[in-house]
Amino acid sequence: KMYSDGLLENGTAKVLKPYRETIIPQYPHGINYISQSDMQWWLQQLNAIGYGAHIHTIGDGGVHESLNAIEAARQAGSKQDYTLTHVEFVEQSDLARFKAMGVTADFQLGSDHVLHAENKNATRLLGKRQQRHALPVGELYQQAANVSLSSDWNVNPLSPLAAIANAVSMGKRGLPVDAAIEAYTINPAKSLG
């Protein structure tokens, strides 16, 4: 697992628009654990030995830069499997790139907070406009991207039933029942090749 960025709560998730409030004001857009250029290099090295990557991305900036690195790997001939996990915020212009490049979007929906259309922390830190783009499970599903569900144990419950139920309970923001079951069963298998 590679880490593109960090967490929203402590201001380390990489975002395209600056945080409204952060504990690390010297990094108003969050941080990269692995920069886009370094990730491109690592993806080339992994491809050379037959591996794809599972990449932690929470902020829309982390997602965007990871997709850019994967795009560079694809342009260099990589046919490996790539998964972005967490994917809490995605810029609208990046949604179609998941399907176009064969990148899996993996979500952890086991916690009850995903059922609320508004995450108070995200609104406080990023603003209401950005909050509207949180957890774009349904949007990526509608774009025909490979959407998978998983547990981030011990942050989320280990039971797949909680994530499946929450995905369905999210309504239009989530998944239909059959798609939610596939997202926890066959879709992760697809992401592994």
C-alpha cells in the first residue's frame, strides 16, 4: 500500500483548494506522503517487476495526483491493476478518469457517519461546496467505474454487512443492493486481476 496523502482531520489529506481551518498552516493544501513525481517513479519500478499498486488517497488533490501518476504509468505501457482506497473526495473532472484508466475506487462505508449527507468536520475544514463531493460512491458507480467496498479495520467494523447496508442506505449517493454486494465480493477480485 502506498500513501499519496494523509487524513482530513489533521490537515494532511491533500486537497485542491486550501483548508479553511488547519493545524498546519504552512501546508494549506495538506501534504503528500509520496509526491506525484515519486509515485510515477515507484509505479514504473513496480510495473517492471509485474506489480500494480493499492494507493491511499483521501483528499481530492491526493486522488488527482495519484490518477496523474497512474496515467503516466499507463502511457508508459503499464497494464497493471491500480486501486485508490478511501477516495473520500474527488474533483468532478476526475470521476470519469477511473473508468477510462481502469482504476478501482475502494470505499470504507462501515461507519455510521457515511449515512449523513453532511460531515460536520469536512464542512468546517473544507466548506460546504467541497463537502458535496464527499464519498462519491454513487457517482463513480454511475460512471461505470469498478467500485469496491472494504473494511479499514480497526477504524471501521470488520463485518461486510455494515458497509453493504450503509452503501444501500445512502440512497442516490450510494449503491443499489446488487451493486453493493458485488462491491464487497466480485469487484475487489476484479481489482486484483
